[in-house]
Amino acid sequence: MDRHQASEQMLGYLYQVRYALILLLKAENERYQISIEKYDDVAFSDDEDPKLMIQLKHHIGKQGSLSDASTDLWRTLKVWIDACGSNGRLLNDTDFLLVTTAISPEGSATAFLKRDNRDVDSAYNLLKQVATTSSNQAHGDYYSSFISLGEDGAKKLLRKIYVVDGASNIVDASNELHKAVRYACIPKFEQQICDRIEGWWYRQAITALCSEDPVYISQQQLRSVIVSISQQYADDNLPIDEIDSRDPNNENNYTEEAVFRKQLEWIGIGTHGMRSASRDYYKAFSHRSSWIRNEVLFLRELEEYESRLIDEWEHQFGFMEDTVSSLGESISEDKKAEEGRLLYRNIGDKDIKIRPRVDAPFVMRGSYHILSDQKRIGWHIDFKEKLDELTTSQEASDDETME
């Protein structure tokens, strides 16, 4: 397969997933659940058997063919004939939909199978003529399967088939999603919300394709996701991305020499606590950067939030200073580290929200680690002196490297 064919095939798969989203958005029966690559490219069902089986054909850069001898058409017919052969109930209970970016030629079989111009008898005669006279050996199995149905069987199937031609291509299909969410969001965030909905949808599709058991997605579930994501862009909320905090690769985004990790080492935080802190740092850093970059959060608001965090830290640090002072100058390093761990736990138990409805704990905890990394706060009673020593040591190391 050459590169162009591979690209076309990949676009076909992506189109299948994207257009399934559009179909679910536009489904008139709210009870329907959608499945991908279970019964067909896409299928709708409300019980054990599908109510609508859909084949999707995508062409970009060329028109594609829906002539009576079209490969897209005959391959689709073969899929549905085989399905009906395996499950006789389908012919009675299921409709079949061919959605394609191609255009049906006037007077063709597919033109007679469109909803507004139906003539099953004419469609059958045209297809029978191709099946009985064509010399295309590559389509031999397709033709044989069609002929084996007999006239009554073939017409019964064709009565259940509907062709939708001139469908949106993979690029234009996204406009349908924009139409669906336009009235549920703040206009300037429309693109971001659509991107997040599609991201959720593709994750569901991947799960469905990888699962041995059928995975269904209902229109109600999709609506809930649209509302939930849209609400994250309200003035009292912020969008939280699905970052897998268990991914060990996330810890490669900072080095063992990161200042916030050094500060935790000084108070004796162990491996488990260090890993949790690193994840919170990574997630908070990623989200804060994204919020500022996408203008969901403004720098002034972030600065005000950090000021509130520092104010609470100063109160708690002051309590620790009083405790350490009461113990006198003979206080041990172990005791200093213990008091630092107590301060760290007390701060971690706070619930200082960046906005009222942002409930993700990592935002506050990770922000404290960012402040620690910037040397604006610390956990050890002597953290300032230790930071000075760390800076001096790093400068000496840099000088040696330059020499």
C-alpha cells in the first residue's frame, strides 16, 4: 500500500469515529445507544439487536464513486448480506444506512435508494444487471451473494437500505459539533470545548475498539459530557484535563535536583510521598500553563491565588517557628524535620480553591510545590539557609564545569 492509500485509509477510520459522534448528536430516538465496529462501522441499538447499521465511506481529494458498479456500494452490500445471513432478525428489525461523501449519479441504483427518491424496483434491476453482466472478477463474491438472495430477498434488503450521499467530509463534520455546543458555552471557548468533547469521544472509541465486550454510548451520556465540559469554562470554574497521574513517565518532566524535591528531602519525605508530590507538581504546572495560554485564567488571578497560598503558609510557618523556639537551641535535626513534615501535612489538608468550583486537590498542592520550587516558601525551619547553601553548591559546580 502506497503512502496515499495509507493516508486515505487512516482518514477513513478517523472519519468513522468522528461521524459517529455527529450521528449520535443528531439521533432522534434518545434511547438509542451507539456502538463502533460491533455490528457495523457504526450501529444504533436500544436492545440486543441493532436498529440501525451504518456504513461510512469517506473520500477526500477525489469525488469517489456511487455508480452501479461502485466498489463502495458492492462491498457495503456484501457486508449487510453476510450480517443478515448470520442473524435473520436484522431484515425485519434493522435499517441499513450508507453514508458517503460521494454523490449518487442521477438515475443510479443509489439515487433510487435515497429517502426522497425511493424506487426499490429500479434499484434492484440496475444492480441485478451489473451482477449478471459485469466482468469484474474482484467483485465476483459480491455479485454471487447478491444473486443468491433471489429477487424477493434482494428487494426485501433494499427496502431497508437508505443512502445519504454528499455527506460532510472529515474536516466539515466538525462543524456539526460546533452547532451542537454553540448555545451551551461562552463563545470564545467554543473551539476548546469542542476539542475536549472530541478528545473524550476518541477515548471512548479506543476503549470500544480494544474491548472484547460491546461498549455502548448513549445520547444522554454524550449530553452530560457536553454540559459538564461547558460548565468547566464558567467564571467560577476551570477545565481539568484527564492526565494519568499514574504514568511513571510524568516524573521525567523534572529532575531529581528540582528544588521542590530537595525541600521535601530536608523534612524526610519518603519515596511514596515524593512520588505523590511530583505528580501534583506536574499536573498543576501543566494545567496552570494551559489555563494562561488559552486565556481561561489570567495572570493577575493566578498571582492573587498564589498570594492567598503564601498568606496561609506564613500563618502555619509562624506556628512552627513558635514551636521550635519553645524547644530551645538544643533542638535536634530530626525534630526540625518532624516539625517540617507536620507543617507540610497541615498545608496539604487545606482547601484553598483557585476558583469556587475547582475541586481538584492537586491544584492547591501542586501550586505549593511550584512556590517551593521558586524558593518562595519552604517546609524546613531553616529552609532559607539551606537554599543559600544549595545555591552556593550549584554555583561552585557550574564553575568547575566551565573550567
